[in-house]
Amino acid sequence: MKKSIGSILILCTIFLFGWVSVHSQEEMEVVDNSVFDQPRRTSSLFMHDDHNESAGIEECHVCHHVYEDGELLEDESSEDSSCSECHEIDASGDMPGLMMAYHLNCKGCHLKEKKGPVLCGECHHK
């Protein structure tokens, strides 16, 4: 009887940890670096909803911007597209290359707001 109760408690504990782990990872956002042939660092990983809440970001287009003919379209959002759909690896004209676009968008905001990580290892965790 004691073994059965112990086994049930162990199984419940394993299930609980697994359930919490799976659901907590749903909020994680990975900044895709798979388009780079040999990335020097790991992809950036952050809690999307927590980040936006603490930063006071309510509109998707703040981060997921859209430009047309070099002009920012104020209320347009590219959240359903990957950054590499518009940004090529290398800069082209006024459009920054993909790595620079990531850094200008994320790190640029962190520097402007004087909040958030700005050092490489703070976003690119091993």
C-alpha cells in the first residue's frame, strides 16, 4: 500500500513538472538565426509576453515593423513573417542586413529606453 501511494506521488510529481515545463516554454520566443550559414552565437531567447508587459509594449507593430518605399507604415505589423523575408543577410541600399536589423530593433530599443540587455551574452545564452 505504501509503495502504491509513493509510486502515485512520484508519477504525479513527474507529470506536474512536465506540464509546467511544457506550458512555460509556450511563451518563449526564439529569434531565428537559421538563415546564417555559420552563426557565431546562439539564437536569442526571451519571454515574449513578459517582455512586452514589462516594456509597456501593447501594439505588435512596435517591434514587427513594416516599411514601404522607405517609409514606416505606422499601424502595419509583420508579426506573421520572419525578419529574413524582408531583410537579406547583407545590407542593401537603406535596408540593413539581417543581423544589423535584429540589433537595431532589439538592442537599439534597449539602449534608447536604458532598460534591457545590451551585451552579447545577455541575449545569446549558451
